[in-house]
Amino acid sequence: MRSDSRLHEYARFSGIAVEISATMGLPVAGGYFADSYFDTHPWLLLLGIVLGLAGIIVYLYKLGIQSQQKPQPGKKKS
């Protein structure tokens, strides 16, 4: 049983890492390619960085709120 809970924790933290990477990576990549297309270097890349950081802050805030909620008896934690 101990290895199952450890594996569950690894999967949970791996999922968090992927979500954070995507939250930052997609706006930055979009800003980079939009800068190349519109020839507006580096403004859209900087906008992508700001949007990515804002997305990560919101995600971590929601994750913190979710982790502080106590599970109600009879309900599964989602």
C-alpha cells in the first residue's frame, strides 16, 4: 500500500509540473511566433510572459485553496 500512495503522489506532482509548464510555455511560444509574424519584437513575447506568469499565479492560488479545504465525510476528494 505504501508504494501505491507514493506512486499516486508522484503522478499528482507530475501532473502539476505539466500544467505549470503548459501554462507558461503556450503563451510564451504564442508571443514568440506572433512577434515573428507581425514583426513586433519583443512586445508580444513579453505579453506572453506576463500572461503565463499570471496564469501560474492563478493556478497556484486555486491549488492552495483546494489543498486547504477539508474533505466532507462521505464525499470523495476530487
